[in-house]
Amino acid sequence: MAIGVDIEDIKRFENKSQKFLDRIYTKSEQEYCLSKKLPEKHLAVRFCAKEAVIKALSGLNIAHPSLNQIEIYHNENKFPQIRLLNKSDNKLTFQVSLSHDRTKAIAFVEAKIN
């Protein structure tokens, strides 16, 4: 098991270009975040989660995918989940906790090899 955490200023995610969004986020993440009243909060917390995934994978000595190949989504119970796109390793499982306030976003990720 390995953990990762990341914290970011939400202000950094205001008015980002489409090129930036495509480099970091999946289409599904973009649709979700941009549908919100304050999309920068949702973009920031997903970025944190992606960075935390990379840190956790590094702790397991696993090469990490690009940021837009790490997807943060909500399951049917609206609980955040992580999936790695174009990665056939089904032995990895993740737990994630996301939070944001007016100025900061943070994510904590636990990665485990089953």
C-alpha cells in the first residue's frame, strides 16, 4: 500500500485554455466540472487527486500514466472513484478523499496492489 496527497490553490484553475484542459482532464471530467457554478474548484480538486495518484503509484514503484489517463469520477452513490484509462492492470485499487473550500483544494489517495 502507498499513499499520496496534494493541495492546490483554486485560483490557479480559473479561465484555463482548452489545450490545458485536454492535457490534464478527460472529456467526462471536463463536462462534469464545467457544468458547475464554480468549475475551478472541481478542476482543482481533480488535479490534486491525479497528482496524489502519481505519488501513490511512485510509492509502489509503478510507472504512472499521463494526467489525462487518470480519471476521477463518481460512482452510483456519488462517491469519488479513480480509474486508470488504457491500463490493463486490474490488481490496483484506489481509495480517494476530495475536499475544497474557498481557496484551497486537497486530495488524499491510497493505492493498493491486491
